Amino acid sequence: MVKKLDNHKQINYNGNANNQVDKSLIIAFLKLSPEQRINSNNKSLNTILGLQNAYRKSAKS
């Protein structure tokens, strides 16, 4: 499958299931400003750190 983008470039989505990247995520991130990308990454990092902290606390119990 080939998807046509707004700027008329094409992305080929063919490939095997073991070696695919969700290109829609890349496209979405490229549409964000650098500040928006940093904020998104910070939110993800904070979520991961919170989950790690909760896991460590539950492992001690």
C-alpha cells in the first residue's frame, strides 16, 4: 500500500510484519513543533518513570 502525503511525496507501506515502522507516528511527530515534540517525549518519560516507581514499590511489599 502506498500513501500519498500532503506534499505529494509517497510512502511505501509494504514490508514484512517483523520489520515495519508505523510511519503514521513519524508523520504525526514531524507535523509537531520542536517544543511540542519535547513536551510529548517528557509526558511519555514521566509515565514510564511513574510506572517503574510503582513497580518498585509493589515489589518491596
